[in-house]
Amino acid sequence: MERGGAMTEVSDAEVGEIDLAVVAYRDEGDWSLSELPDRSLDSVDTIAKELRRYPGDNGALALISVAEDFVLLVRAQGQLVRVLLSDATAATDWSLARSAIDHIGVHVDDEDDQAPAGDLAIVADMGMSAQDMGALLDDYDLYPEEILSEVADNAGFGGKFDELVGLNG
């Protein structure tokens, strides 16, 4: 999957590898969840643009899993876009992960060890501290969907998330 370094457009084949892409937002105290449209999954910028379409007391959060390989969280709060990528090394193989790394502003190459990149406190105000997020992402026995379910559970919309994505808890 070799591509040019500056290109971040996601191919149809890569979009097909996205296991799930969910937006969550709280409007007047109630959580609402829906699937993100494929057309919004080209890059962090297109995801953020899509997230701004949703009402929300404190922005909208995208929870994305790709090829059972990595998790991407994107949160748009007005013009502020916060990003957390579970495995920075995914950027060497996946253009969506590369767009996250570009947004975060870190350099990654093939020799780097697996590690998260971005804002570990992305959902701290929703009940999951940066420390807890770091510990969750360090648990390599969990599948990406399980990681996202745990994030959703801590934020208060775990049941709705599990139901939407078909996880039986």
C-alpha cells in the first residue's frame, strides 16, 4: 500500500476496510449516535467538517475503527479539532491514519514502536481521563471495537454505541 507522502485521500478500498465509523453528540443532555457517511472518511479534515454538522452541547465525537488495526477519535468543538490515533505507526500503511498524524504534527516511520499519538485527554470532560485513555490504548489484547466501546461506556453512551455497532456486552 505504498502511496505518495503528501497524498491523504482515502481510496475506496481503504474506506471498505473501515470497520465502524460512528458520530456521538449530546444535545440537550441526551446522547445521539449515528453512522458517519463514507464520503466523510477521507481525512481528519473531512471528518471534522462532517462533525460540525451535528448539534452538540460540547461538540461531536467520531469513533472510528479501521481493519481491526487501529482506532481514530476525532472531536470537533467549533473550530477546535482534537485527534487521537491509537497507533501512530498505522500512518505508514493507512492514509486516514496519515492524515491524523499530519493534523497532530508528528513524524512517524517504519522503525517506530506502536504508540498512541494525539490528545489522550480528548474525552476527559466526558469521564475518561488521559491516564485511563493511555492505559486503555496500552492494552494490546483488546480489539479496536472493544476500545471504542470502553470509551463510549466511560462517556455515558456505551449501551447506545454497543447496540448501534452490534456488540453484545
